[in-house]
Amino acid sequence: MTYDERPLAISAPEPRTLDLIFTDEARKLLHAKYQIIEADPENIAGLGDGVLAMARYIIGQPPLSAGTVARMPELRCVLNVESNLINNMPYEILFQRGIHVVTTGQVFAEPVAEIGLGFALSLARDIIDQDLAFRRGRELWGGEGNASSRLIAGSEIGIIGFGDLGKALRRVLCGFRATIRVFDPWLPRSILEEHGVEAASLREVLTESDFVFVVAAVTSENKQFLNAEAFASMRPGSAFILLSRADVVDFDALMAAVASGHIVAASDVYPEEPLPLDHPVRSLKGFIRSAHRAGALDSAFKKMGDMVLEDMDLMDRGLPPMRCKRAERETVSRMRSKGVKIN
């Protein structure tokens, strides 16, 4: 195969890089099979008509105008390697033309679910504070160190959102013999029941759970829907664990609920990232903090590249993408997640 015969792919995966998401072997294969044009994500239109006319794929989810898309007659797929679908392109036009938009976000499901379990165990058994006390010579031995401890086994657990993250979370929790209730207004009851969880209202999840996990995407309908009223309705001493995006939560209200002693919490995400050094959550007792690192494992990033290559190969052969998750016409325009700035 000569250079000119290779399909052309525009590479604009910011803030990721091809080195981050492809193993050395996979990147060699990518360059062997495709012409790769590195591009500024903010200026895809500036690539010129010659490049745009030949582009079959975009790796990344850079902003695209309707005019730019019109200049790309060969475009088959936008392969989002950020993970969250972003409201920055004319989805309706893409769908009308049969152009796929897919995301590799499912690679983060297992690592996020595992750290979520770690947060729950830490909150349930006060692992972090007891470790810090031990380092300072202030440890409490035996039962004295378990005044607020409890078991996850046999508890009642609520999950808000049941996409890839929610399903992975259910898998890591299933050995605890817990009752798991799920609120996800985008899924029918039968799908939830097939996964061995109980369909529930938001109020039921909040009021009847010892542990509440939030793995819902940000949409046009749910920004800060978990507010002061929601936290007040939770069981005293219950745990709130935020794993998806901070915009679904009124973060000030969450901190107030923890500061009052009503609930404990853990979060991997924040309204502003990186978080200011003087932000009050940094010193808040009863709150476990993680710097948006739940899914950011090298093994997860490298799976992205494998998925991209597999789906590009399928589409080269006239087949639909199967490894990445396809954006849906009815819901993609409702997504309101912000792109990440740091891997």
C-alpha cells in the first residue's frame, strides 16, 4: 500500500496524545494503515480543502462547525477519546449524513468502579483518618476505633446513573450481598432488572441507601439536581460518593451537608480543576478527596487506542463501529459535560 492510498485520519485528541492512547505497536499499525494529519483542535477548518476533502476519520472531538463538516465528504466517524460526548458539533447534520460519533469512555468503567469501592470501604471503616491517627500516635485500638464503622455487606446501596460506570460498579459490589437500587430515567425498568438491580426513584435512592454512588453524566436536564434538599433527605451518617462529573451536584450544598455531620462523602471530581489551594473542601472532615484520578490509568488509556483501531478497521470494510460506544441521536445533544484539561 502506498502513502497516497492510505485513508486519511485527522489527529486532534487533546488533551490526550497518540503516545498516551496507543501502545508502540498499535501506533506503528495506525501509521502503517492511515495517513495521520496532526491538527490544532481549535482550527480544524484551517487544514484546508485538500485535507478536509480526504479525511475519513477524526481521532478526538474537536469543535466542528456545519460549514467545516460540509467540506468533509469522506468523513465516516469522529472517534472521541476524551470520554464524554461534548456539545461542540452539529450532531443532527452528522447523523443525517450517516457519520458516526463514538466514544471510548467505557475504558474508564472498571478503574472508576474499583476506586469507588475503595472510597466506600474507607468511609465505612474510617480507614484514612484512623491511619493518620496511627501515624501521629493517637490511634484507638480495637472497638474504640470503630465507633462509626459499619459493613457494606448486607447494606442498602443506591446508584444514580446506570451507563458503563454504573454497570461496572454493580459488578464490583455484587459480592457484598447488598440491596442495590438504581435511578436512571433514560433506562426502562426491565433493563435494570436484567442486571440484578431494583429500579427506583431518585427519592428512594437517596432516602433508603447507606451508600449513594453518583455516576450520571451531565445533561441539559440534571445540572446541580443533587442539591441541599437531596442531601437533607439522605440517612444520617450515610455516604455520598461522586465519581462522574461535579456539575450534577450543588457542591457548596454537599460540603455543608458533610460539615454538619449529616453525611460523609468522597469525590474524584470538582467544579473547578485543578482545585484552588484555599478551597474549603481541602480541609473538610468527613470528606475523602481524589484528584480526578479514578480512571486515569495507563492501561485504560492504551485500551482506547486498541478500540479506535478495531472500529476504524470495521468501518474500512463497510461495517459499523462495534467497540466504541455510539452517540444516540435522541440524547447526544443533551450532553453538557465539560472536556477534561488534564489527563
